[in-house]
Amino acid sequence: MTSQTTLSAGEDEVVDALLALSRVFVGMAARSLASLDDDVTLQQFRTLVVLVAHGPQRVVDLAQELAVTSSTATRMCNRLVRKGLVAREERPEDRRAAWVILTARGRELVGEVMRHRRETIATLVADLYLTRPLALAATLGALIEAAGELPEPQWRQRWEHPPAATTGTYDQLNHA
């Protein structure tokens, strides 16, 4: 059974507007991926985005972050490995767990998609007349923080400068 959150009429309108906006953004993401002709699903792309934000992950941790089972995450990672977008790495301190790392090709794909989406969103925003753009940005930032996501400048920083890995494999894959 799900619980209902009680909202004011204005808050309810905000929720409805954000739901509609989420559909717009999912459509943008799908079109961005399709335009690159890289057979990557939205869920696979989300995996790549998580790897940018959080760095190399164990499959079990990736599954938890994506809210899927470990076996689903394993199959998805297998597909991404075959596409050359991620690689598996063993760590000397824990040979039982494989770590999933983003390859240079995966990082480039994420960058292309994000640049395309940013341009599309910038075009939409440029067509608006915003009386208080900083207030809107602050409100959206609060929603991003509440959802546990990184703000865009921090996310972009991690994309541009990935965290250091404990072995040379990550650096070899991403700086070759």
C-alpha cells in the first residue's frame, strides 16, 4: 500500500508540472541516445552516468544505486563491456568482487549525450521569459539535492576529471 503525501493546491501543481517536465527530459534523453546510433538503452546510459558521478563501482553497489537486482546489473554490465563502454577491474585487496569502470569510449558517449541535451535545454530556456531565473535555479537545485544527485557543476567536474583508481587499468582505459 502506498501512502499519499498531503500537498497544498500550489504544491500539487508543482508536482504535476515536474511530472510533465520529467516526460520531456526522458524524451530528450532517448532522442539524444538515438541520434548517436549507439545501441544504448536509457538504463544502460543511467549506469554510465552513475559511474561518472560515483567513480568505479562494485556490481552489487551499482545494482543498489540503480534499484535493480545484482543479476540484472551484471547482465547490463556484460552488455556495456561488449560495447566497450565499461570494463571490469579486479582490485588486489578484494579479488572476489569485480569493479565496473568507465572506459574512454563510455566517457565520450556520456559527454556527447550531455552536450546534446544541454544544447536542447538551453534552446528551451532561451525561449522563455524568466523574471527570476536565479530563484528557479535555486529551487531546482534544492530538488536535485533532495534526490541525492550531484549539481551540474560537480557532475561535470567528475566527468572532466575522473577519480583516481587504485590500479593502472582505469587510467589506461581513460587516458589512452
